[in-house]
Amino acid sequence: MQQDLAEKMDIRSSSMTELLGKLEQAGSIMRKKDDKDQRIMRVFITEKGKQIVEQAKDTASDITTSLFDCLSEVVGFLLTGKK
């Protein structure tokens, strides 16, 4: 639910509404009122949103790998004095 997301991210409900509106306009999510309680807004990720998440994961993984590769070189140098 939209309110749960705001609480978990520790942001105001109005800020979450604005953020979700932008994500919805971009096609990354869709919002739908709950069938049983019209006050509740459900949030669903779209296929486009899933693709963006996967790209972000890949990018984060590449950055992490690069960082640890560099750290390995630094640690190796500190331990042996050689590159």
C-alpha cells in the first residue's frame, strides 16, 4: 500500500504520492484502488519497472565488483609492496 511505502521509506505521505505519480507517468508502476476498501491505493510494478530494477541491480553489481577489484589491488600492494 502507498501509506506503507511512505512509512518504510520514512517520508511524508504527500511526498510518496508525488513520487509514485512520477513513477506512474514514466510507466514504471501502476496504482489501483483496493477492491474492498476504496481508501487504500495498491501499487504494482510494471514490466518496464521490472526492467529498470534489473538494470539498476546490474549496475550496482558492476560498481561493487569494480570497487572490490580496486580494493584487492590496494590490499595486495599493502601486503606485498607489489602491484
